[in-house]
Amino acid sequence: MSAVSDAVRIAPPGNPISQSVRDSLVVAKRNLIRMSRIPEMVIFGLVQPIMFVVLFTYVFGGSMKIGGSTSSIDYKNFLMAGIFAQTVTFATASAGAGIADDMHKGLIDRFRSLPMARGAVLTGRTLADLVQTALTLLVLAVVALLVGWRVGSDGDTNIGKVLGAFGLLLLLGYAFTWIGALIGLTVRTPEAATSGGLIWLFPVTFISNAFVDTSNMTPWLRHVADWNPFSATVQACRELFANPGISASDAWPMQHPVWASLIYSVLIVAIFRTLAVRKYRSATA
Amino acid sequence: MPGAIYAEGLVKTFGDVRALDGVDLDVPEGTVLGLLGPNGAGKTTTVRCLTTLLRPDSGRAEVAGLDVLKHPNEVRRSIGLSGQFAAVDEYLTGRENLQMVGQLYQMTAQAAKARAGELLEQFNLADAADRTAKTYSGGMRRRLDLAAALVVSPPVMFMDEPTTGLDPRNRQMLWEVIKQLVSGGTTLLLTTQYLEEADHLAHDIAVVDHGRVIARGTSDQLKARTGGERVEVVVHEREHMSDAAEILAGFGKGETTVEEHMRKLTVPVTGGAKLLAEIIRELDVRGIEIDDIGLRRPTLDDVFLSLTGHVAEVNDENGKEAAE
């Protein structure tokens, strides 16, 4: 084993930011390769939101009252922003399960023993999940168009606004994967990370304006829904898509949904990234 | 001057469990230290502290001349770690695994690629290089894991129970790899539950129990501490046992133990092979037929028993340390 003595030189420590970006991309690439080799995970990730689109549209569509109208076409147009937003938050579970699996298999130990940027393992994972979320959204948008969803159904919009809405959705999804990362580092098994990543999403996504008009809720619940970060993104999307059902609430996030959505998502990233990276630094399998 | 791996008074507690209770180590450059102990003795915790994965509650450690607590990232550049589990991504190919680790050691993509190719050859994985690690056997995964730890040819290596769970053939193969590695000048700290493994690979052995190093020395020194050599005789006919015992008593330096049912007699001796020859001659003269005779030196199992008062609890099913 003569090569062992020919020590392979390690580059001297470079700029910490460029090292962090580079390491994150190496880890993101690794996770994307993994995902491409477990296509069933990607496929199951798609089936659920498509099922929701179809079930909500055809089961609830006829009886939901949106802004005084019970037309199923209006409900479709109302619904899609909610389904899109709910779908992006499900990436939480995938990020959490991925990181818990890495912990479980000793890979986090290996990464932590390498001279790499501290946050890169988690950033790489969340970036890979962002790519997956983008793909899921694309497929979902096509399915939504097929069942009759149309942007500009309730006013004027343009391509920039529509893309902006998708941008906000991706940012929300990205923010939630950091919550997933923290969960993944905290629980002991990938299974626990999957359920721990999903359970709390149901109240978060249902106590909101995603599927129903919040004006029919009890006042205190409506208050929660109006200030729910998740509602802000849904409201922003409806506004940008020019879809019906924009809440008339006085709550600040409902009045300024685009800003509220941006601020909420950036805050979630800032808080949960800090917590998750701190947790990672002392992670023990 | 402290060695390539140096630790002084390492203490680490997990709740009520004092996993490390003042571990001191000093491994001279280019040598192999075998950290030997039963499950839960603190071997893995020691490795985790030295490889920056765990912060000790108190104590000091240096690896490759760098303070582990003050300069963890510099330490990480100088070490390779092969943990208890083969830490490879099973959905990546062998080549992709090694390239990724190389890049995370801050090698350029090109250098990482070239190095991965070299290591795959060296570790006899070239044929499987482009298959996912999921398809590898346990031995192959272990080799891939070890290759990953060697990507930058680090001057200091840590291996935590590298052969736990491997079959004898793969264990032998890994031993060869480790020997070659050490002959290249790498300093190695190796933990093991296998007494034979420490005997085989390590220059020096530190016996760990309950979070402390309870004995330290070469395999021979440790064996000598347990007591000297002894002669074991198995006679062919049961009626010859008392005659044989009489002869042995004449040569021995202590009491002869007799195991009746096995027709075996054991007596402590000094004088080694020469004495053995004399005993054989005497037995022959008296017409005592023997099935087996030999000069036995204490095994590390004996060492462990005499040092700790209990036998080493080797658990093949899972090599995890219970306390962690």
C-alpha cells in the first residue's frame, strides 16, 4: 500500500463561505443521486397531493361555499393554492426521515469527522428536498390544470405574478424542511422522523384558509388561522394567481400576504437553521 | 514530547453513567495502540472524544500535535475514522462514496476522482466500483468504509471495532490491510473486543474497564504480569496420572492442577522449551504415554480475567457498547 505514504495534499482552508457552498452542493448532489435511485419515494410523494386534488375537487367541490358561490369551478380555483402549499410542507417529513436515516447509519458521524463546513450536511439535504419539491409542484400544477384550475379566474394576473407565487411556495417548503432537519436530528429512527414530521402539519394546514373560508370559523380559531404562517402563503398565492376566496380579514398577514409569507418563511429558516446546526454539532447517533 | 495521540484525564458522563473516568493515553507516532475492553468499557466514547465527535467534560487531548478541543477542524484534516458501523451511503456506488468523501476533505473534484480509483484498486473493489453499496457484502462494505477513512492518507487513524461482525476470512483480509497501512507509518488507535485481534495488530495494548485504562503494555508484558508460562500434559491412560503428577511436581514451580476427566495436568514452570524437553524425556523413561504436551503462555483472556476479575464479555451479535 505504497500510496498511503504519498500523502494526498488537502487544500488549505479557503474562504469559509465558498467552502460552505461547495460542501452543501456536494451533499445536495449525493442526496439527489439517492433520490433518483429510490424512485418509489418520489412517486409516493406525488400520489398523495394528486389524490388530494382529485378528492377535494370532486368530493367537496359541489358543497363548498366560497365567497357566496357554491360553484365547483370556483372551489377548484380556490382549492389549488391550498393544496400546493400543503404539498410543499410535506417535504418536512422527507428531510427529517433522510437525516434521521443518516444518523442511524453512522453517516452523520462520518460527516462530522470530516473537515467540512458545519451546516453543509443539513443545507445539502434541504436543497435536495427543494429540488424534489419543485418537481412535485410542477407535476401537481399540470394535474391541477387538467382538472380545470385556471389562473386569472377572478381578476388579472401575469406570468411574473404566477412565478412569484411558485417562488413563495418553494420558499415555504424550504423553510419547513429546516423544521424537518431539526426533527430528524432529535428523534432516533427514520420512521419516527416521518410521523413526527407529518402529524403536526395536519393542524397547521387545516387551521388555515387552505381548504375553507375562515370567515365561517369561530372567532378565536379564525384568529389563529389568520395569523398562521401557512395561511399567509396561501393568501399570497390566491392573490398572485388571481383566484377566488381571498380572505377579507383585517389581520396584517391577510392584508399583506406576500410580505407576510416572505417574512414568515425567512424567519422560520433563520430560527430552525440555527437550532438544527447547533443540534448537528453535538449530534450523537 | 507527546505522541501522535495523547489524552490526559478524559472524563465524560452521560446522565448517571460515567462513561470515561479519567482516560490517559499516549500513542507514539507510527505505532498501533489496541484499546481492549468489554462492551460499555468506554472504548467508543474515547474514540469519539479524540475524533472531535464528542466533547469531554474535562481532560485534554491532542491528535497529530493539535489540541482536539481548541482546533477541532484542523484535527479533522489529519484524521481518518472508521466507526463501528460501515458508514457508507448504500444508494451510492463505491466510487461515488469515495469521491464524495474526498471532496468533503476539500480535495478538488478531479483529485477526489483519481484518489477514489486508486483506493478501489487497492481495496480490491474495482470490479464492484460502479455498483451501489447496497449490493456489497459485509466485508466489502467494511473495506469501502476503511477506504473512505483513508482518502487523504491521514497521519492518524481511528478504527472502532473494525472487524466486529465479520466472518473469519474477511477479518483476516482486513487485518492484512491494516498491517500494510501501519507499515506505511500511520499512527493507529484501534478498539477491539477480540483479544486475539489486539494481540495480532497492536504494538501496545491499553486495557479499558469502567472508563479507565487499567493496564498498559505490550502483549508480552501484559501476559508476564499475569504470571509465567506453564506446562500442560494430557496423558493417554488414566492410571498414569499420579505418576505424571509426581514427575511434574519435580520440575514445577508451584502446585500442579489436575483435571481428572480430561486427563490433563498443568504446572507453572520457568525455563521454557528446555524444561519441556526434559519433562518429555522423563515421561518417556517412565513409560507414560501422552496424547498432548505443550508450553502454554497466558492468553489475553487470562490477562483480562486477572486484571478485571471478570472475563471479557464478547458479544458477537451486536458490538455496540451498551452504555452509549
